[in-house]
Amino acid sequence: MNDAKLQRRMAVLAVVISLLVGAVVMLVLHRNPLSAYYNLLQGCGLAPKGKYAAGRSMFTDLSGFIDFWTPMIFAALACAVAMRTGLFNIGISGQMLTAGFIATITAGYATLAPAVAKPLVIVIGAAAGMLVGALIGFLKYRFNINEVVSSIMLNYIAEYVISFFIQTRYVDPVSRQSKNIRASARLSLQDVLIGGYKYTIPLAFVLAIACAILIKILLDRTVLGYELRAVGLNRVAAEYAGIRVGRSMVVSMAISGALAGLAGVSYYLGYFCSIQPKTLVSTGFDSIAVCLLGSSDPLGILVSSFLIEVIDKGSTYMSSQQSMESEIAAVITGLILLFSACSAYFAEISVNRRKMAAKSAEEER
């Protein structure tokens, strides 16, 4: 069994154990875990509810869930690209906020045709995130400033600087958030009437799937991907082999930042249409768990992000149906992360044992 298959099996085992432990918690609270987990599916449009409001159905709920899911795909991909190079981009939330804000004030409020505004939002968001990510990579390469420290500091800088501008220039006096962007710039079409039902059409979802495929090809099938992975495995050996380690760090963080920027515009100009001051969305931090669960593999991330977002999105409906705190869903997500970390540890032990056994067998020959 190769390492990739072993990691996938361990990740599946981690999810199963987490769900079983979550079920035990629900039993202790005198709740039916099967009904609770079914409610999670109902809350995401993956199973039918007993009744719906006018203009709503299981498929309209599903379209809303896909809109909710899209930013997480971008964010987890951003985390994965950095991790492949041995870097830890914990500033994804700040890069999302920066990209969302710059795209909002440049294209979100402009009187542009939808055919111009929507692509412009994507380009501006990706460019803004790329610049922030490249800055973190440059600081790491040029001054050896730990990327965790610099990205956390940039998170706070973005949070408070952008909050200042929102509250002084762009605030909505009623909601106390930034003014809503124009519908022409929004990346999610709201209440699209199809067959008498009102759907949400997430335009960035197709781009998210395409990015996952492209990143998979980049990391596994290109020279650049090989260089990034080599730097992540051993920087000294990579430099000795002629790979420009500094360039690889900057490029890796730039790509990671661009993906975080896409997460930002799909969140702030897609799922939402405004920005709440002094708030960093949890998507950027949750993406770390999603990335770990998906073994930093783009295709694995599609599966892991789907699972985590089902738990997150469906928790509200589960709470209302089971008269149970929605934080139970956060407990389940935390358990998945915990067991995923443990599974990675045991997978590493298993790999090392197999290598030692193979080496011993070779020496005996």
C-alpha cells in the first residue's frame, strides 16, 4: 500500500471514529444520533425536509449550500499549496478580507455591466490576495521572518485598517456593516426563479472546481510543482540540487494568496454582499482542518471541505429539530480534526516501520 492510499484510509477512519464519538455525546444528551445526522443532511439540501416555505425546496437548499461551500474550497486549496512547500499560511482570513474589501470598493460599488463587473471582481480579488501572500513569502525568504508570525500580524493589520475605512467611509447606518455591493458585481445570483422555485446560483463554484483540478495538475505534473514539493521536503537538499528556494517560497505563497483572494471575493461578494467590521471570518482558520483532513491533496480537499461544510451548514437545522445546542456540530468538527492529526501520526509510524522492514530485508540479502 502506497503512502497516499494509507493517508486516505486513515482520514476515512478518522471521520468514522469522530462520527461515532459524536453519536455517543448525543446519546449522553438523550438525543437520537441517527436523526441528528439526518437533520444535518436536511439542513444542506441533501435530504428532504417535512415542509418548505413558499418558493423553496430541497434543491433550493442545495443551491444555497453550494454557495456556502464555495469559499471553503478556495481557502483550503490556499492552505494546501503553502503546506506543500513546507509553509503554513495562517493568514488566509486576512487575505480573504483584504481581497474582499479591495474588490468591493473598486468593482463592487462601481456602475458596471455584469459582464464586466463579475470577471473584474475575480481578477482584483486574486491579485490582491496574491500580493499579500507574496509579501509573506518575501519576508520569509529575505529576512527569515516566520510566515506564521507575519501572516498573523497581517491578519490584524487588515482587520483594523479595513474596519477603520468601513466605519468612516463605507458603513451602512442601519446594519453597521459595509454598504451592500451592487447586484451586477455579486458572484452569487440570488432568488433566481426556475420552475416556481427561488434558487441561489453560485457563479464561482465552477471556478473553484476548476482551480482544484489545476492545482492538482500543477503540484503533481509540472516542474514548478516538483520544485515546490522538493522545497517542502528538504530545503537544503533542494538548494543543493539547484532549485531556487527563495523563489519557490515566494511563488508558493503568491499562489496561496491568490486562492485566498478568490475565497474572499466568493465570500464577501458572493455568499454575503457586505463586510462586517472588526471580524475575521472563520473560513480561513477552518480551512486548515479541511486541508489536513484532505491530506493537502486538491481532490481530497473537495471531499473533506464538503463534509466539514455539511456539518457546519446543517448544524442550525439540526439544533432546531433536536432542541440541541448547535455547538455540538463544532464538537464533531473538532473531533474530526483531532483524529485526523492522530491518524497522520500513526500513518507516519506505519510508513517508517515499513521502510525499516524493507531495509532490514535488503540487508539480510
